[in-house]
Amino acid sequence: MSYIATYPPLLPLPPTYLIYNALVKSEADLQAKSSMTNQNSIPVVVNGACGKMGREVIKAVAQAEDMTLVGAVDKTPQLMGQDIGDVAGCGPLEIPVMNDLEATLVMAQSQGFPVMVDFTHPDTVYESVRAAIAYGVRPVVGTTGLSMEQIKDLAEFAEKASTGCLIVPNFSIGMVLLQQATVQAAQYFDHVEIIELHHNQKADAPSGTAVQTAQMLAGLDKTFNAAEVEETEKLAGSRGGATTNGIHIHSVRLPGLIAHQEVIFGAPGQIYTLRHDTSDRASFMPGVLLAIRRILPLKSLIYGLDKVL
């Protein structure tokens, strides 16, 4: 689903970051650390293992003392059967690249309490996550582009299966802090726009992080950017996509970018800008490893890294 100007605006909320927080069984589910985390190595399957983010996850998991890589799934034909450690550039790991997700999930079931990290594509992520839940493998999802309907369906499925699922639009701790600062600032500003900038191989727009940020602002139950003139777009989409509460989101796609976001507040005589820049995908890995550890005691779907910090 796209949210540019010619498409329907973002869905009215309560926002997903609040809706799915209520699905946690108890406050202890968020706070407690599973005893298995300390006693046993966490088995990890990486789906989309040969992509840019997937390779970073492979390296991070391989270096984590409390995790064991047990599967690497990817659809790149020329890499089938190759050692994923060699593909990722961290040395042999004796884990071949496979293209059969379900077979890998079945194998992972026998490894204890497995986790699947998914960095794939918006067109396939829903089926991959649903399959993981069905096989009792806890999904940590970094792929964006899931619709609200798909997230709700996955939440219901995870609830019935009593299986934890984490959907995280952005694994950067810095972005979580930016979003928290955004909510605070929005209580004092009535005009705000969001600009997100990503590499030109990103398939969905706007980014899941920008959508999540707008949803968090919608939780304040106020309307932004009251019109002072009747706007006319001479070029369709030039004002970006508009949410139901008046927030415009602008997407930029260029080679050389990784992941960046600005939230710009305006008021008479002042501009307040919050910005987060990513210069290396390794910056997301502390959040990914944290999510893998924190998902073990969960029994339902959680949306957003901030819920498990």
C-alpha cells in the first residue's frame, strides 16, 4: 500500500503502536527476561539473509555469545548452497543459503526456542511471518510495507498461537528517541511535516518509520496544519501524502542514502527540527539483537522497538 497523494490517506487511529501494546499478556511479558536467554543459546533463522540488512544480521548474530545461527534463507539463485558466512563477509559458518523457508522453520523447531529475523520484501513478508508463527518460530520483523489489515491478522494469529511477534519499523535506538521527542514537541506545536529519505532500492513509500511516527502523533488526538489558503498542486503529489489528521509525509529515494528522517515543526517566528541520520547499517544491529532477546517471553504481537526497551 502506498500513501502518496493519489492514494487513500493513512488510516485513522488508535495507532498501531498503542493497539498492539494491549495484546501483551501482562506487564511482566515486557519486563521479564526469559531464563532460557541466559541458560541456552538462542537459535536464529535469518530470512532475506543475502540482502544488505540480512548480511549485517548474519554478522551480528554470529558474534553474539548467546545466539546460534541455525538457518539462512534467501531467494537469490546464484547464492544457493553457499556458506552464508562467506556471503556476509564474516568467514565460514557452515550454514548454507537455502530457498525453502518452511523446511528451515521445521528444522529450527527442533533447536529449542527459535527466532526468525525477517528482512525481505513487502510482497512476501506477510506469508513469511504467518508461516513462522504457525511453526512456533518467533518472528522479529524489520521488513516494512505491511498493511494495517495484515498486521491485525498477524496479531490475532500470534495471540491464538501464544507466540511472540515483534514488528519493528526501525531498529535504531536513536530513532526511538527521535519519535519520543516528536510526541513531546507535538503537544506545543500545531504545524508539522515529516520527510523521510532512503536508498533508491527501497520498495515501499513512505517508510514504515515515517508511518509509525505519524501514527504516534495521531495518538495525541489533535489535528495539525490547519489550512490558511486553498492549496493547488500543479504537480500531483508535490505536497506528499496526507494523513487523516493533516500531517504531510514526503519520501525521497536516492542512491547514497541509507535511512534518514526529519520531523519539522513550525510556529510563528520559529522552526524546530528533529533529525536522525544513519551512515552504516551496523547501527541497527544493537536493536535487532535486543529484539531477539526480548521476544522470547512474549505471547502476542508487539509493534515498535520502544515497547521492549
